[in-house]
Amino acid sequence: MNTVVATSPLTIQIHEADNVAIVANDGGLPAGTVLPSGLVLKDKVPQGHKVALVDLPAEAAVLRYNVPIGYAVQPIEAGSWVHERLLRMPEARELEGLPKATVKPAPLPALEGYTFEGFRNADGSVGTRNILGITTTVQCVAGVVEFAVKRIKSEMLPLYPHVDDVVSLEHTYGCGVAIDAPDAIIPIRTLRNISLNPNFGGEVMVVSLGCEKLQPERLMPPGVIPISDQRDEHAGLDVVCLQDNEHVGFMSMVESIMKTARRHLERLNARRRETVPASELVVGVQCGGSDAFSGVTANPAVGFCADLLVRVGATVMFSENTEVRDGIAQLTSRASTPEVADAMIREMAWYDAYLQRGSVDRSANTTPGNKKGGLSNIVEKAMGSIVKSGSAPISGVLSPGDKLNGQRGLIYAATPASDFICGTLQLAAGMNMHVFTTGRGTPYGLAECPVIKVATRSDLARRWHDLMDINAGLIADGEKSIAEMGWEMFQMMLDVASGRRTWAERHQLHNALVLFNPAPVT
């Protein structure tokens, strides 16, 4: 990384073998700019975009991260702007013959003595928040539940000061779907496992319409809900069914929801934060609105922090199938065992087939904003995305909608790259803390879990000063190292897990849950 004063031309070259670098200056650099190396820019190059460091003949591999991110479709002179229209994207790596568990790094030294103040649950999990989550079986009930939740928050929640929030687990699934199709289990188990997220304290309350395909007993079969020492082991699933004869009129439904909620609020309000080891953190990491700085600043810092979390015994989940697909060999080689590598390959093969059914491929992932931010294609985007996972061995793999079952360390949770679906599936897996990096900027948030937002660029952090929790752009500015920023994230996670509110929580910004449903809709 070339670090000079802020007003001087600043470029970032990731690997010494790279034949392109990205422009770091706010606003980019005009044609005629002389770089510290003596290279003169032939074109105006926007911030985050690539400049050729050497002459590149047609069909030459364009290297970033020491990986071919594309092949020149025409000769490119040194000092020229290298953008997506000048590149032919490489073919995807085949899933046969991949290295499996070949990288054997030295064990990371354990970190001890780190704690946070969390809510201990009867099943042994720990919540970072104490929230009443109201599960819905079908979209039809969403309006009634929303009305009831507003009343609960205004009339009842002030009476329960130790409860952080009341959240409706609204979604668009539940009826009008082929619910017996093979892949229908994915949205069903996703909603089931979200209801059991550690931040809900084991208090499961369901609102049903009555006639929907996703009946409450199908969603929550017997034995799924852990029985705490505060509940009657003979108690059934706590369901409010709007079509029951007892409900006469709209307000009768609302009052029934409020009455049921009161019982759960009373139990949640009796809970208190207690000191727990940092090993109880379950952190989901994700990036959205990515740019060329994502793989330079924020994601490497998250990767360093991920290693710290593994060292304290915590669980870290990284995801986004299409955003790691082009680095699959890197991942299978880091698997802790060949079996873990095989599980990752199975998930990638399933997702390849899923995309093929829709007549699209991985290139459909990259957005206009990604390209405006300097990412030419999904290969370049994937190289920057993978670094969020750090360097620890990958110790487990989760299929979409699956829940952690005692796994620790670095876990690959196979999800689509969609911000909303990925976050929803990570909630189902059991995350109690979310870290979200962004270069273009997004007000993304989750009502069910605190989200720490990390800006990749100082310009974004300045403009969105009350939306971004951490400015990783200081790495590109030369003011902080990746390690310093990683430690800052780690400490903030402990603080937020103990109750410190993120910007998204202060503004009550959150996105809807989006269930992944690869099965047919009828």
C-alpha cells in the first residue's frame, strides 16, 4: 500500500505481482496525474477503480490479489483506466479436483479473560438482547400483528424495563406455496430456527390465521422448543389463531395477542444480564453495497477480528455463495477436514444447479453500485469478500436454514448473497451479533439482532456519520493498521453485546426478514 499525504496521488496495490492498482483519492484522479512511481495517468480514473501499472496486451491476465480477475479484450496501455468493459470474466472453477484440508496453519494462540454482559438461556445459548419475538405463520396476519405490536410497545413495554424490544417475525411465506416440495423445508426450518434465536430467550409465541398451509404444528413440532425451568413442561405451543370462534371483531384479535404477549414479557423481564465469556458470541459477517475498498479495508479488518473471535472460542459465520464461489479452492484447502471440504462442495454444487434452473450464472450477482465502486465482476468481488473469514480453519458447514448445534470456530453458512436473505439465514443459524461492511453505503439493519456497520471509505463514514459505527477507511488513509482496526471491532462487539446500541438501533432502522424459498409457488 502506497501511503502519502492526503492531497497526493494515492494508489493501493494488494500484491506485488498485481499489474493493476486502485485509486484511493476522494473524487479519483484526473488524466495527466503523475503517480509516485512516475507513471502518468492516460485517463481520468474514479476513486476505487483500477489503473494499469504496465502495458497489457490483448488476452493478458489482469491480476488483483495475485488472482486473474479477467482477461484484457484489447491492448491496455500503462496508466489507463481498467474497467469492466475491457475485461472478459474467467470461467468458474470446476468443483472436481479441489484441494481438501491441505492448509494446516499453526493453531492460533488462545485469548482468555474477555467477557461481555449477556442473557443466559435455558438451552445454554446466550443472547445479546432480550427481545420478545412474535412468530407469524403466514403473511395474512401481518397487519393485525403489526397493529398489536404497536400497542404492546406503547402500552405494555414501558412496564417491562428489562425487555429490549418486541418484534414481529413477519415474512411472505406460509400459503400459496408447494409446501411438500423437497426444497420447501428451507423456508420452514428458517422461520422455525429464527424463532429459537438466542436473542428471544426461549420464549416462543405464534400468531396463525388458521387456514394456511404452514400450520403452527408443522412449523413447531413437539420437542422443538426447549422447556425452561420457568415454564410448565406440559404446556403446548403458545398460539393465537385469528380464525378461532372466540375472536369477534378485529380488536378481539388484538387483545388476544396482547394478553398472550404479557405472559412472555413477564418471564423475559425477570431476566438480567450476567457476565459471560466472549466465547458465547455468535457473529455473522456480511458485506453489502461493496466497492473496491471492501477487500482492502473493512473486510480484512473483519477477517483479523474473526481470528480474534476464534481465539476466544467464539463462533463466526461467513456466507454468500456467489461471493465466495470463485475462491472455492481457497476455502476447501482451509477446511479442517476433508469431510468439511466435501460439505462445502456439496453446497456450491447445489447452488450452481439452483442458478442454472433460473437460467443465470454467478455473473448476475454484481450490481451497478458494485461496478461504480470499482468492482469489475464477481471474481474481483469474491476475492475481497473471502477475506472477511480471516485465516482460521473452516470447522463446519451449514445448509440454508440450519441451526448451529454446538459448533464453534469458523463456520461456512451457505446462503444466497442477497443482504436480506443472508441476514435472515444467519439469524436462523443462531447469530447474536451481526457485522456488516459497506462501501457504497446502506442503512441495512435487523430488529432481531444488533448490526455493527463498517464503512470501507472515510468519505462514506464522514457523510453517513450517524449510520456507520466504524470507519475502516482509516486503513486506506494510513491512520490505522488492519490489526488496530480489527481490535477496535472486537472491543466494540463486546460493548454492543453488553447493551451498547448501534446506530441502526438508535434510529430503529431494520429490514424485513426475507425467507429463501427455492421451492415452487402455487
